[in-house]
Amino acid sequence: LSVKEILVDQISSGDLHITLKVEAENPNRFDVTMTALDYTFSLDQREVGRGSLAQEVSLPALSKSTVELPVTARLSPTGGLLKTIFSARETVYKIEGTARVSTAIGGTTFPFTKTGSFRLKKS
């Protein structure tokens, strides 16, 4: 898995709604199905949300597919998370968890951890 885009969807009273667009790659010569994905999302070394795959995703052989993962982060009264995201500097993220894939002959679960940084695009 690799993070391709981080979108701030909505800021409501007390919550920040984010969509993570991740790319899942199937390097196999046969199709697989991602049946489960449980993840934790952190910003600047602070866990901000957790989630699970909403529905199974088919991954064709030797291809990549984009998967959207929702994250709802609770905002503190001091606004530390908002300050982190809306600052002019790069924000470090980490997404980690486990993914389960199945094939015609069985399934397997594997852990993943991806880190990177982003700067919020302002329009």
C-alpha cells in the first residue's frame, strides 16, 4: 500500500473528516481480493483515527487499484491538530495496520506501515 493523496473533506464541531487515497498493488499473475483492511492513521506521531475497509476490493493481476479510506479525527479544544495540518510546513503521517487478501486457493494476512509527509494544498 502507498498513500497517494490525503483529502480534508470536512471540519465539523469537534471532528475532522479525512479521506486517504491509497494505492494497492497486486504483483501476482492472478487476481486477489482484499477482504479486510484495519488501519491506524497518525499525524506528527499522534494517532488521530482508526478505520476499516468498508467493502471488499478486487485487485486484478499485475495491476494497481486506488482505495479510499475514511478517517474521522477528534479535535481537541486547543486546536493542535488543525494547527498541524494547516501550517505552512510539511506534516508527517503514518498509516499502519493489517490487510487480508484472498485468492482461489486461500488467503493471507499481512502487516503494513507507510510513512511520508504532505503539505495541505490551499486554493
